Amino acid sequence: MYPGQQARPPIPAKPSALSNTSHTPLPTIPSTFQELETRTASELAVLLNDEVEYDTFFNSLSCVQTMKQVRDDLRTKNEEVAKRGLSKESELELLQREIMSRHRVISEKKAILEGKLQKQQEIMKQFSTASMINNLEVAAGEAERSSDRTAEQFLNGTIDQKTFIQNFMQERKLFHLRSAKKESLMMSR
């Protein structure tokens, strides 16, 4: 330490937010360097002026060697993780293809389901109260028109009395039955 220079406290190592497997602790940076305190002023001047001498001295420091070792260990571990990741690449591609295939199957089944649901809605609409009332009204109207045609045929002399009575009674009965059912449904709404 130089005269007038204050000692720095060691900087604690921070855990990596990206690492989820293991944590490699970093060595602490010392607040003083014993190797510098034992040197004379002329030796320190040589270190400051001679870059090769400085690099040699710097690389001989135990904290620097520890940091280099940590760096090399991390590099090796990263390489191992990368190799493991690359070794699983074919498995990942297979799983992606399987997901795509299942997605297609699900899409097809969803389309079939939607078609069936739509068909169900149409069928349900046929049996709704409003639809049934409308259908009964149309059917009652057809039965009434049919009985009117039978009456005209009798008046024109195209059918005999027995046929007229039989057909007219059946058609009027059907008309009144459908009308009664329509009225009943309208009251139950």
C-alpha cells in the first residue's frame, strides 16, 4: 500500500442469477498485498516502469492464480453443460415433432367436436319451444287446407259422401289436435 492510500475492504462474491445448478464461489480480493509491502521503493519503481516485470509479478500473485483457476474450472463446466445440451438435441427434436403431431391431432379432434356441437345446436333448435310452436302452426295450417280441399272435392262431386266424411273427419281431427298442442306449448312458456 502506498502512503495516503486507504485499504479497500474485500469485495464479496455475488451468486450468479443465471446459474441454477451449482454456485462457484469467487475468491475474495485482499485489502493488502504482502508481496508489495516487502518490496523496496526501487523494486516497486521497476514494477511500475517495466511492463514485463509487472506482468510476471501480477501473474505470480496467489489471488490471480486462484481467479485463473476458477475461470478455467468455469470454462470446463460450461463446456460440459454445452455438450450435455447438444447431446439432447436429437431428443428435443423428437419431442418437438411429437408435440406438433399431437397438436395436429388435437386440432382435428377440435374441428370434429365443433362440428358436432354445431349439429347438436341445430338439433336442439329444432326441439326448442318456439320451433315446436312454429312447426305445429305450420302443420295445423296444412291439415286445415287439406280439409278445405276435401270439402271442395265433395261439393264438386269428385268424391262420394263416405270418402268425404272419412277424410274430412280425419283431417279436422288432426287440425284440432295440432292446434291444441300449439296452445298448450304457448301456455307453458
